[in-house]
Amino acid sequence: MLDHHLNIVCDDVWNRLDNSTQFGINQGEETLTDNLLLYLASQKLSNIKIIQTPKNKEKVKGTDWEWWIGNRKQGYLRYAVQAKKLDLKSGRYASLNHVVGKGSNAKPQHEILEAYAKANEAIPIYAFYNHLKHSEYPKSWNCPLPLDIPKFGCTVTPLKNVKTALSKRGFRTFEKIHAFPETVPLRCLAVCPNIAFSNNTRNTMGEVPKVYENPWGWVSEMAHLTSYEEMPSQFYNHELGLYPKRILLIETSKCELNKPIKQE
């Protein structure tokens, strides 16, 4: 089941970060992302496809992930994703205002994500990797399903919330970020009918997102490309020159949740 595997990756991030503290072995954002994708790839699921985009000789700045989530009947939503790990000592996202580049070419990472999403008609979101001490556990969350603490291991929120957090003193914490109603467990993007199967023009994670037709065909060809310039121009703005490091495609038609969940 799709929800089963997405639950596992959330739990795994939660547990890995717990172990990293206990045994003093750091788990960085890229390591956590790779382990998450490795698990999904190892399951050989027919409704999940993972692509590593071409590696040019020179590093090209872009987003950490690009997610395509949907189904052939209702279409797909496209997400541009930046990953951030919680600082387990301070309870803050210390690198939330990370700047890419140097001197006059320096630019805040969230602005790069926003430019990429706008140019390529994607929904900009942040994925957070988390773990909390028992005394810091929240008593509620923004999901109609029962509270399940390890699912906080990987959560997502739209870029607008990160921009708000950056503009207010003391808002770069787990508590503040997860107080935004749109901050939900990763699994919600694919298995919550209120997000994945919404027929509304306004999606929880964005303003008025573009709904795409089935991308499985052309995404399958991406693994054979040798440079970013070969990526299809109808989906990637080559003039902007920003590209995702990885692409995750999730087919939701096999999801067992097929009726909207009513919020209490």
C-alpha cells in the first residue's frame, strides 16, 4: 500500500535522527534524502518512479527534489521541494535562510526555489526532517487522522509559510513552522484526499496549481540523458538554468483513501 510505504519513510527519518543523537553520527539532509529514496526504490513499487537527473561537469543550482503526484484520471500536481533538517539541539531550522553563491551572485535559497517554481509552473514547498525529545512532543497536528508522533519525521509546508517564518523573529522553530495549518506529514501529499484528490482549483500547498497530464512516459526517458540541456523544454525553463537533483513520481490511483476526509 502506498500509505504504508510513505509511513515507513517518515518513521525512518524520525528514528535515524534519534539514533544520530544517541550515537553521535550526523545525518545530513542529503543523506536522509538518499536513504528515503533508496527505501522506496528498493521496494520496486509499480506506482513509484525515482530518477536521478543528469550530472553536468559543473554544479548546477536548483531544487533538492521535484515531485509529481497524481493519477492518470485526475492529473498530476508538480512540487518543487527544498529539504531542511531540524537542529536537534536548538529545535530550530538553522539553515532556513541559507544563501547560495558568493558576493554579488549570492541569493537566498528560498528565492531560488520560488524562481524555479514560477518558471516551471510547480508548487514550491519545503520538506522538513525532524525528531523531538519526548518532553517536546506536540499534542496535536494538522491531519484528520489520529496523532502519530513518528510521522513528524518528514513533514511539508508551502514556501509562503517559510517566507513568513523568515520575516518574523523566533519563527524558525519546529513549533512555529508546525503551527501553520498547511504543515502536514509527507504522506498527506499522496494519500490524503483533501490534498491529492481535491477537485478544487486551489490546492492546500499552493495558490492555483497547474494540473499536468500523465508524465510517466517522458520521465522514464530522463534516466538516459547526459546533460540538463536535454531535459524537455516544455517542462524545464532552460533560460533560467535551474534543475532538480532528483525526481520522484507517485501514482496515487492505487491509494486506498478515495473519499475526502472531513475535518472535525
